[in-house]
Amino acid sequence: MTTLNIQVFGQGQAVVLVHGWGMHTGVWLGFAQQLAADYQVICVDLPGHGSSDKLVSYSLDSMSQALLAAIPVEKFIVLGWSLGATLAIAMAERSPQRVDALFILAGNPCFVQTADWPGVLPDILDAFIEQLAVNAQVTQQRFLALQVYGQTNCRQLLQTLKQQLQLAQSPDIEALTAGLQILKQSDLRSALMHINCPVIVILGAEDKLIPQATLQALQQIMPQIKLHSIENAGHVPFLTHNEQLLALLRAAL
């Protein structure tokens, strides 16, 4: 049985935080402690990341099922960031009776740009997949740099993310590869449209990975969805604009 590393802060209604590609629960620490003033916050390392066990085979289904099995409460709110948002959508689709609300933070149900949907250019992800096979550490650092690109304090943010990355062992290379493949191949727009719980999307207005046009595209397919954009924020608003993000979460909850 796969065992996933979990950290729990606070008491009350459970909020599960699912981190992004190549990271671990440490990236949430300050934000999770602040949120824990009002909620029970459950941070979980993705399979093959941080202190979590590896999976025999990685896929969107196997990773989301492992997360669902590891969460120690029956019902919860889930907040997924970046790749974690893709996994959170899958979790809400697969186990609707357990998920009370879905927060998509700096995420996109269809991460790669298509003819009818805004997203990352396929060539960008292909380049990361190729680089990963050559040098995983350099690829992770380049991905981190893309997340903070354009922010006024990008060098400080990048250093913070690098330091957090080093607090845990390097992720499983197969998990890293699978994560990029999941982002490249997954189209969860239909799944998202059939989720019955409240869905709240929060993007950074200056995010270089998730275009602002995603908000308008989501509004068209889901008129009931709640959409928010944090001014001047990039891909890591829980680090750069934590007070605004906390206010949005508390208001929605």
C-alpha cells in the first residue's frame, strides 16, 4: 500500500492543500499555518514527492486515487495549485461525495493551449519533458523560474522556492515525468462541468503559465463558476499575495 506524507495544522472544517509539480508540502508551510487559524489544514505530498512513497505506475487516475486514499477525513474542501489543481479536479470527479468545494489555484482544466482554449504552448511542456531526461535538477529550477517570471521580486521568490525544494529529497524522476505528461495530456473541462460542488478559480493576473483568458473561457462553459483574479500576482500567490488569497478563501468558505 502506498503511504503518502501528510501534515495537519489546526482544527475545524478540513481543507486539503495539493501542491504543484516537483514540490512538496513545505511550499505551503507559512500559508497553511495562517489558514489553520480557522480550519483544519491537511497538506499532502504527491506520490513520489517529498516523503511520500512512489507508485508502481503514475497516471492521473493512480495519483488522484492515492491522494483520496491518504486523506484522513471523510469530507473535505480541496485546494489544488498548478498540477495539484488538475489532480484536485480529478479527485472531485472521482469522489464527489467527499469533496464539499473545489478551489483551483493557478490551474487550468486544459493546461495546454488548443484551438479553442487558452493555455501553455505545447512546445514549452515538450521542452521541459526533453530537458527532464537530461538533467532533472536543472529542469526543476527552470520551471521554478518560469513560475516567478515577471514578478517585481522574482529573484527573491526564486531563491525562496529553491530553498523550499531542498528541504525534501528529490522527487522520483518517473513522478516528475508523469506530472508533465498529465499536464500535457489532460483535458478535464467536461469533468469540471459535471462537478456539483462549488468551484472557485483563483488566478494571478500576471501568471505566465495560466493566461487570464482562462477566466473568460471558464465563464462560458460554467456560468455558475466563481472566478477571481489577484492583481499583480503570478503563479505563486500563496507566497506573494497570501493575505488577499486568504481573504478570498475565507469569503468563499
